[in-house]
Amino acid sequence: MTANAVFIHHPGASRYKFNEQHPFNPQRLALAIDLLQEVNALQAQDIVAASPASEDILALVHRSDYIEAVKQLSLDPPPEQWVRQAQLYGLQTEDTPFFPGMHEAASAIVGGSVLAADLVMSGQTLHAYHMAGGLHHAFPDHGSGFCVYNDASIAIAHIRKQYGVRVLYIDTDVHHGDGVQWTFYNESEVCTYSIHETGKFLFPGTGFVHERGAEHGYGANFNVPVDPYTEDDSWLESFTASIRKVAAAFKPDIIVSQHGCDAHAFDPLSHTHCSMRIYQEMPAIIHALAHQYAEGRWVAVGGGGYDIWRVVPRAWALVWLEMINHPISAALAEKHSDVPLPASWLNRYFKESPEPLPTHWMDDTRSWPPMPRRTEIESSNRRTSEIVVQDL
């Protein structure tokens, strides 16, 4: 335990790999963990090993026939009758194809997020970070968007069942957190919040402002869709103004946050144009909200991020650095943008990276081309974020 925070990791998470060409590459986990170790921010005593989730835990969210389909399609080779049904369960698409060992790897990820929730809710730690988690697109009856089991939804359902507390879920992935939203769409004690590129142009095509929840859950679901080519100032203005009002109105007992880092300008799967600045500031805001409203209880998970060399290691490491109040995090918060990455880490990976590695924690955006329609985009995003919270 370091500064009341624990780092959850299961080696089985590295086996969550669809194929060699797939953008969801578990190497990003190894790169981020190694970066934290190189700056002496992650020690062996900080790491807690999780056990794979049981089928009973998976069934808190997922249907039994879907779990059975995942298990059968994980065999090598899978039974032919299940291969014929794979499409029905979303497991024979280009995005989410079945692979050997899929059930075991996905269960390991779920186990990590559930353990993080238990450690925080039992009072054994204030904060817990499960970097391998954040598979927010999976639904009760099918996989979607690189996600087989929805670890975030399962961890939240476990919190609700075991501890009966109010959960605020904050999703900062550039893709809408649809699987989590729809799982809790009718529930008043789980508030879901997602900031993302608008579904008009990006998968999964949902996450519009009018999606507010249903029945008892109406008014406990918030979406902040931003325009393509949104930059740091506008993203952070939208996030800060809305999430603070949501947290103040909902008053959670625990915050669960998803830290997909694919809104970065280098990411190949989105159209937003943000820098590492948002990945330093958003965890700091969430951290402060956890202490302000939830007595510090905070579970963080990873998520998307497909520039695995230049973006993901820094962005995911910054969550942990914020969580433990590391000096690097403090320096970056004071706008010291010249904090270098460790030379040992850069030397280890510069030959493998297809692009030149960044040399500092923050991006030097002075050479980045200006985005067209900046003023129009900022005005549009401001109007959207104001509408989201106008009734709070």
C-alpha cells in the first residue's frame, strides 16, 4: 500500500489479445507498468494480484448463455456449433473476434476490477487502480468494441449488491461508455457520466445528451458529446463544468472512473485533437471529487488507447502518479511541462516504437498544426455541456 493506494494486476490480463494485427494490444500494459517502475512510483509491495472472476460474479451483469458462448469459443479449437453461433453473441466481428483463452483472460480482467472495488469498499485502501480494466462496451448478452466482459459494470453491480452504496461512474474514453450506461439506465443509485467524441461520427454511435436514463434512473445518466477536432481547452472546460455539477448533485459514496486515453491527437481511432494535458488534469479533478464527496473512495480502470507507444504509457501512468500524490504529478500540476521521461525507459523502447518516442511527460504542442473551426467547436461544446447540467 502506497499513500493509501493499491495497484491491481493479474498476469492473465496480458493474454487478452485478439490477434497480432488487432489495435487492442496488451503490450501497452507492460509499457505503462515499466514506466512507473522506472520512476520509482510502483514497488512490489504496491501490487496486489487478483484472482479471475467466478461465473457467479460474471452473472451479475452477463447472461448465462453468453458466458457459456464465451467459454466454448475460448477452446482451441472451439466446437463447430458454437462457431456458427458466435455472430449472435458479437464474437465474430472484426472488432471483437473470439480467440483461444478468451474466457480466462477476460475473467482475469473482471477479477481485478472487482478486487479493486472490494479493497476500497472494505476500507483496506482509499484508492485502487486496475490498469487492465475498462472494457466498457460489452453488454449483458454480447461482446462489442474490443470488449468481451464488462468489468466496470460488473464491479459496480458487485458494489451495489455487497455494499448498497451510491456509485458515480465517470468515463473519459473518447468512445461513449455505452455498455455501462445501458446496464444501469433504469437505476437511480448508479450515476453514469461519459465525455466522448459525438456518436454522430464515432463508434458506438450513442451517448447523446438526450440519453438521460429511464424509469427510476431518469436523471442519473449524463453524456457530454464533443465535436471532432476538439482540443485541450474545450475538452477540459466541458469536463470540468459538467462533472463538478454532476458530483455535487449526486453525492456518491464511491467513484469508479474509466481512463481510456484515445482522445489524444496521436490516436488512430478518433478525431479529437487533445494532448497529454487532459490526462494529467482529469485524474486530478476526479481525485479531488472523490475526497470531496466520497471520503476518498476511488477505483480507477484503464480502457481504450491505441497509440501504445507515445500515448498510453504516459496517460495511464499519470493516473497512478496522481493517485499516490507522486512528486512528478505535483510538478505537472504546477505547469512544469519540461519534466522528462526516464532515459532508461526511452533507451529500452526507442528501437521498437514505429514513431519517435516523446521525451517528456507533457506534449510540446507549439508545433502542432492549428485546428480549423476552433472557435465554432469551442462554442458548440460549451452549449452542449451547459445543456447537460442545466437542470442540476
